[in-house]
Amino acid sequence: MNDKKKLLMFKITFFIEYVAQAIAYCLLIPYLTNIGYSAMQRSAILSFGAVLGTVLQFLVGYLCDRNRTIKRYLNIMNVVFAVCCVLLYRHSEYNYLFHFIAASLVIMFFKVVINVYDSYALESGDELKRRYGIIRAYGSIGWAVGSEMISRIVEKGTYKMLALAAVIAIALLIMVNAMMEDAIKISNEKINWSDVGKLMKKKTYVLIVASLTFCYTMMVAIDFIIVDKILYVGGVERHVSLFWSVMALCELPLFFTGNRLVRRYGAIAVYGFSVIIYSLRYLLYGMSDSLNFVLVLSVLQGFTFPLTMVATKELVDDESPESLKSSGQLIGLAIYNNIPSLIAPLLTGYLEDSIGINSALFTLAAFGLASLFLLWLYYREKKKTIAQ
């Protein structure tokens, strides 16, 4: 398959994948709330899903590299993900143990499947790696479409219809994947767990992952604390929906052009800029008491999330040996994506209860300083490595 056709297939894949993910995830919190679960019960589900995601991400990254395939494991996860969505949304009676397990599994696959698709694109040739931002932009379009779709589905039917919608989307995704080639594994070296440990002994790898952990804590916390801020200043459900839609649409321009910025200014500079905007965003949220201004600030998503995604994929990929490309991406993601997903719900809840929502926003802005400091250490260490 030539690069042009590969690019087209990945655009279609990411669009359908993010439609499916939006169907499964966007109304999860309202669904659990409607059943009757408290904020603490929901937080426990979110945190446990993050723990499961971390474990699965380590395992899948290892298996992909050891068996030199990504597509096989994606197909398996997609099928199980569809089953979990059916179990979750077809049973709406109050049963906390059942929903704790079912929702945690949906969250786990939501986090891991997206990340494995990222690795799939990055390892399918240099041209796709170079144009990753464009591919990911189609994911944002799919997310916006899926988010709008589910609100209409629930309005006209029930949450049970989400199960059918998720199965249809995932079935389409599997059919598209069947027409695609597997990822390109450059090295034929067999790996074991001791090889994976090499990543954690590489200083530049550890520093960039540590920097990303602070950045992603800010990124993940937005999902919780800004929704609370919208409600705090007088917003309702339709304002929350507008918040998600605006963010998804604002991501598109820099997903299309982000790779050009990385080539021109370098991944370190682009990532550092996105961290600064994240901190500024939290400061502005904390100072605002206007619902309209809080919603307008959503446009800053366009200067944060897509730039962070495009730049850090390059940074982590550069620090991963050829035989550990999948492990490098997925183990890194397991740390800087899933660990913040575990602590962010608990952290934001604690800060809001103890010091208030605005002070909590200012505190989270300070995470950007820690991220930038670690990025500076990474840059300094990188220069030493190049000089040797």
C-alpha cells in the first residue's frame, strides 16, 4: 500500500475511532449521575479505570514489540471494548459493583485504544509519522461529530441506544482496519522485560516523561474542574456540551499545521509553548466570573492540546530505541497519561473542597512551572548527549 492510500485509510480510521470513543465516553458521567451515583463513587470509577489503563498499556506495548504487530491487538481490544459498552449502557439499574467494573473497563479501553492507534500511525512509515497531526485532526472531527450525535441519540431515545451506536461504529472500524497493513517493525530483535527496563534507565526518556506527567495533569484536570467552573458561574448542561464541541473544533487548525511548526521550530520549543498556554489558561479561568468568558477561553484548546500531542509524540519517539518504539510510546503514555488520569479527579476534588475552585485553578497553573523546569533539564541533557 502506497503512502497516499495509507494516509487516507488512517484519516478514515481516526475519524471512526473517535466517533466510537465519543459515543462511549462523553456522556458517561451524566449517565452514572442519572443512575444515582455520587461524585465520590464516580471519582472512584474514573480512578480505577485509569489504574487498569496503566496496566493494560504496559502489557500491550510489550506484546506489540515482542510479537512485532499492532493490528492484531487492536482488533482484540476493539471487540472487547464493544462488549463492555453494551454491558455498561444496556443495564441502567442501580448496581454499583456492576457499574464500577463495566465503566472502569470502558474507561480503560477508551484510554488505551486511542494511544495504540497513535502508535499504529507513527509506526506505519516516515510519511505518516511526518503527517501525524493531519491524521489526528480527523480524530477531532470524529470526536465533534460523535459528541453531537450522542446528544441527539439520548434526546430521542435512551442511554441504551448508545450501546448499539458504539457497536456499529466499532464494527465499521474493524472492517476498515481489515483493509490496512500492519505497522512497520524495523527491528527483528526479540525483546523481554529487561529490555523494557532500558527505557527507564535512559535519563532523557525519564525527564521528558516526567515533564509530560505534570503537563498532562493540567490537561486531564480540565475535563473535571472546568466543567465545575462552568456550573459554578451559572452554566447548565448545554453549556458543558458547547464547551466540549468548541474545544474539539478549535483543535483542528493546529492538528493540520502542527507538524510544520515542529519541523520549523523544533518539538521542544513547540511543546514548551503549549505548556505556557496551559498555565495561562488556568490563570484566566481562575480570574473569570463570567460564563461567556469561561466558554470563550475554550478556544485556547487550539494552542494547547494539538501542539502537545504532535510535539510530544516526536519527543518520546526520538528517545525510544528502534526495537522498543511501541513500548517507548505506550509505556510513556501509561505514565504521563494514565497517572494524571488517576490523580486528577481526586486532586481537583480535594482542592475545590479545601481551598475553593478559583484557588484550585491557580494551583494547577503552577504545574506548568514544574513541567517547564523538567523540560529545561531534558534540553540540557539532550545537548550533552549530542555533544558527546
